[in-house]
Amino acid sequence: MSSPASASDPEAIPATSATTSEVPAFGWSGYAERVNGRFAMLGFAAVLLIEALSGDTFLHWAGLVP
């Protein structure tokens, strides 16, 4: 009879994504592209929020254009 797996046992925790059955991987995988797209959407929303609250363009706010 084997002992029950503990939470610290790495083999007891599935290595799949929380939203899909894909395994997180580096490189050109569907999982990596989905995560990249989500971060891009957050960044774009942050730029829109900065422009709405400051009343100025993002490039001017960041000091990239005079």
C-alpha cells in the first residue's frame, strides 16, 4: 500500500494549465502565445488608462516626445 501524495510532492501536482489541458512550455506553443496575448492586452489597457487620466498622449507622458 502506498502512502498518499503530499502537497509538496512535485509528481502529485499536475503540470497543466489552469484553463486548458495544455502543458506550459517555452517557445512557440499555444500556451505561450495565449499568455503573451494576455499581457499585451493588459499593457494596452494600461496605456489607454494613462491617456484617459492624464489627458495627454502616452508618448508625451512617458517623456519620449517633446
